[in-house]
Amino acid sequence: MRILLVEDDPAVASGLSDGLRLAGFEVHHVTTGNEGSQYALGANPPDVVLLDLGLPDRDGYDVCREIRATSSVPIIVVSARDDEIDRVVGLELGADDYLSKPFGVRELVARIRAVTRRTTSDAPGDKHEAQHIGQLMIDRRAQRVFVGDEEIHLTATEFELLSTLAEDPGAVLRRTELLERVWDTALYVTPKTVDAHIAAIRKKIGHPEWIESKRGVGFRLDIA
Ligand code: CA
């Protein structure tokens, strides 16, 4: 599995590269936002992008958006400041996960495994059928979502979240349950993460009312 590491700090980059290689990953390291987006969107794209927000040439938020505009590669955003992470969540950049510095390689590896499991998990037999709920169609095998005839491009995490809600349409799923089932590194993410991803899905499907919030509890899919 190949990781694109976009990080300008040489000490952080060499520590992470060494740790990731020891854990069995291939690492391609670049130091600028432009190189990062070029490589991520290039002919031989990585399996995961690890993106530092503080880059010398460009705003990391912008790089994240640019990659996400045309690619569904899992993106893990890294920041030195917690308030930046709050902004990431609030901005709905389409990142799949985020980490605040300092963090250990073990934690990072757990996150990488979690985001790639969501993208590549082998679907059990019952997941091979496309599921239709009203105008919404979810094809789990191909990881594609349609509203009517129009395809909706979700990130791996958004896809997993929507298909989890769709497993039991009408039922309220608690935030804690969604965290466990979709993220499985629930130790590190907060209910706010669920809300941010739900907001992104609502916007993309163009029918915000299809995902109903139960205040203080969770969410349910309600497609008339
Ligand atoms: Ca930096």
C-alpha cells in the first residue's frame, strides 16, 4: 500500500516515513501542496494521502479540496493545532480523518488501516445487490450512489456512513453506534465528526431532509 506524505517539516517527515516503512507501507514524500495534489491526481495515485495543513506554498485546506474535487482517495489531514482541526471538520473538506500533532506512528497506522478498510472491504454476499430506497440507490459492490439517474460522488467515509444508515432505513442510529461501525477507531474521533460527514452527505444528495437528526441521539434515513 502506498502512502503519499505531504509534509514540509523534514524532522516530522523522516520520522513518519521511517515508521510507516517499518509498518510495511511504501511512502512517497513531497514537501509542497502543489507536488502533493499533482501526485495524488497523477497517473499512479497513492492509496492514502497524509496531508499536513501548514505547507509553504499553498493552504492545505485548498489542497484537500482540490484533490477531493476529482478523487475519492482517502485523505487524512494532519495539523499542529486543535483549532485548525475544528476548522477542518467545520469546512467539510471531504477529508476522511484528521490527526493533531504530536501523534505516534501506531495511532497513524491504525487510522490508515481504518480508512483503507472502509474503501476496500470485501462486501459480504448480501451486499452485492444494489439497494433502492425511494430515489436513492446504493451499489455497495461498486461503491456508487445515485439519486434518480444522477451519480453522487461521496468519499469513502461518507459512503460507509450512508450505507450504514441504509442498512435499516427508518431506524435511528446513535452517534456512538455510527462512530463504532464506520470509524472503528472511535477512541480518536468525536460525535462532531459524524455531524460533519452527515452535513456533507446531505449537501451532496441534494435532499437534506432524507437524513433526519434526532437531537442529542443520532440520525435516521427517512426517504418518502
Ligand atoms: Ca508544516
